Amino acid sequence: MKETDTREQPTDEAAALAAEHGLGPWSQTFRMNQSRLFTKHNASRLYLYANGVVVTGPQGFRAAYDWETVRVLRYLSTRNGVPWDARYTLIDPHGSAVNIGPGTRVFLKEEKRFLGITSVVQGALFLWPDVWGEHIVQAVTRAQLPKVLGAVERGETVDFGAYTLDRHVLTGRKHSAPWSDITEISSFSGTLIFNGSQKRTTVDSSSMDNIVNLDLFMRLCRHYKA
């Protein structure tokens, strides 16, 4: 990737939306390969700002997400050991979501319910998801970790989609366990596993692509587990 490839200035409409949401200065722009098969997305853009991101798409679609409130899902897969899908879902506080990046992510009705998704727009397959995807994940963690940790310490419960947690307990869709019973956190084939003594599973396992703000969630788990 050349730096010049990401220096396309935001459109006036995107810049106005970023200013409206207080996203701060612009830093980079990402697009998809120009294609005859996906002509409707040739003008789609992903604009990174200091405090958030603006996504544009066909038929005048524009959405802004700030690091302090956005919820992010990441769907990664490989084929023959080679990275294949890198589909990210950005969800605003009202439940409006957009899927961006290569690959496909389909949400079942039950998944939408517990993830708090009210609508989904299929966005573009933006290039270099390893760059902008990691940037988004890390920016969200930096912005939200102090506030979320403070809320947990005050006794509040925080929702991460597949799990909720508070200062004493981690709760899955079916089972829960006190932090004192969780001694090991591991993953296998994209599934997160919580074990206690003698390698026995405590809280129910979950696919990592159903965990909202996974990096932030993992930091809290490592902080509170035994």
C-alpha cells in the first residue's frame, strides 16, 4: 500500500457529516478496487478521522461513527490457511449497522436481537482491511476502555452481545460464572472458551464474531479473571 493511495480528500458532504459528529481532523481514505461487477460501490469511501469514521455508499448513503460510542463486530476467516474474509460491522447507538470489508456476514434474527441491530446496510469491500480494521479496533479500545472500566467498578453491567459482565460475574447466553471460577481463556477455530479448574468449561463458549468490541472485552476479561 502506498501512502498516496489513502490521501484522497473527503467530499464536502463527508466532511460536513464528520464535523457534525465532532470527529476531528481527517487522516486517511480507503476505497475498493474499481470494478465493472460492483459499479455501485466504485464511489464508496471509508474516511478515518481522529475521533471516528465516516462510511459512504450508493444512493447517497453516509454514516458517521465516533470511537466513544460505536460497537464493532469483526468476522475473520481463512481458506487453505490464507486470510479470506475480513468483514467488519459498525453499529451506532441506535442499532443502525453497516458491513464493510471483504467477505460476507449475514445476521440471523436472533443474532440481531441480542446484538441490538435494527438495520444493516451492505457496504463496500474496502481495500486493506488489515490496516483500517486494526486502526478502528484499537481506536475504539483506547476511547472506551477507561469509561467502561469505570462503569464496571461502580457496579454496572456492560453488554458485549454474546456476553455481559460486571465486577463479579461473566454471563453468556445460557450460563454464567464468577470471575473467581475462570482460570483460563483460550480460543479454537474462532470460538472463545472459558475454562476453570481441571480444564472444565465454565461460561458457555461463543463465536468471537458475535462479541461486540472484542479487543475491549478481552482486556476486561484478563483484568477480572482469577
